[in-house]
Amino acid sequence: MKFDACIDMVFQGEIFSKALEKTKEAGITSYEFWSWWDKDIETILESQKALNMKCISFCTKFVTLLDPLKRQEYIKGLEESIRMAKDFGVNILISQVGNRIPEKSYKEQWDSLATGLRECDSLLKKNDITLVVEPLNLMDHPGYFLTDSKEAFRLIKEVDSKNVKILYDIYHFQVSEGNLIQTITEHISDIGHFHCAGNPGRGNVTEGEINYSEVFRKIQKLGYDGYMGLEGKLLEKRIEGLKDAKLLFDTSIAKIVGNKVQ
């Protein structure tokens, strides 16, 4: 397992290229971000190359999957995101599903969501892209459709695609339901990416009620070999905060893989 930082969250308000420099200074060489369509992509790619860094993931366009009438718009946005992913060398794209539509039943929205994801399967396979669907908590995102882990993993089973998995955000699921380690253990094969942050407050993983040392250790034991993305608010001393988070991560999984830290 490897560690990365979400630039849009960790370095809110900072120039992207400067944020990459600070991430590298903290000893982290991989990063992700949210939206690509509102950024100076050429400058980011130049900075990435100059710093010898790797982009892990970013989001597809934010179009609801809950309305069949929006499906072609979603797929078009996914196609555009895949083209951008090729420029970055990215093979993981993050997708949100949208907020509940009051005038539609739960089943109607569920069926639209599952059908839409199935329709994306061939496009994802053709381009060797894994689409990770992100459940969110209702405290921070009132009205969001997919918040429950049981429903999230039921969705993955129903879609039945090796290229569609869950983004398991440890912070969001701690707020929504807890029971982190058991849920992760039972569903690790359906998880394509992780996010982490402290709770309460969505701060650093070195703070709050979540025992991240044990969570990281367990995920490593399960054989997960992808990335753990820090998506917490580091309001002050961001470089030091990143170093602290990376140290906690490294020391936690070092107990599993010996002295060699990935």
C-alpha cells in the first residue's frame, strides 16, 4: 500500500504547482485532486514532470447517475475524463452519484444508477480504467444518495464489473456508521481506492477518534496494494502535517512489511 495527498483538500486556496512542491517537500511523491476541468492542466503536468511526481486519480464530471435523462451527459463527461486520464497516466477515476431526486422513488434512482454504471463497463474496460464510486456522509453532504456501506457494496455486486469498485472514504464511513475494520475486511476485494482524514472535523489522521495506526495495519494485512489518499483539512503548518501523516502511515505498515516502507 502507498500514500498520496489530495491537493484540493490539503492545500485549499494555494496555487496548485506550489502545493505540489510542498507535497514533495513533505516526502510524498504521489497526489490526487478533484476537478480537472477548472484547472491549468498544462502547468500541472509540467510541474508533475519537473518534480518527478505521480498523479493517482481525479474526479469525473459531476453529473447525476440517478436520472436516466442525464445518462448520456454523464457518459460524455466520463469519456472526457478518460482522455484527460491518459494525459496524466491515471487509471483510477472517482465518481459521485448525485443527490436524491425527491420526485423519484428510491428504486427508480437505484435502477438508474446501476444501469448507468453497467453502460460504462465497456468504455472502462477498453481504456483500462477503474471507476471508483464514492459514498458520502449526510452530515457534510445532505441529500446525497449513496451513504450506506451495505448499499454501496450491493451496488458493486449488482453492476458486476471488474472496472467498477468503491472508493472507501474512512472519514465518511466513520461519520455514517463506524465499524470500519470489519466492513473493510469483508469487502476489500470490492474497494478500489481509500481516502482518510481525522474525525471529528476532517483534520489530519494523527488527530481524532479513529485509530489510524490499526486501520492502516489491517488494510496492509489484507493485501491491498493500491493507494491511501489523505483528504483532510490541514489548516496550519501543512508541510509538517503531511510529514506527520506520512510517518504514521509508514510506521503502521512497516510492522507488516518489515523495514521496507512502500
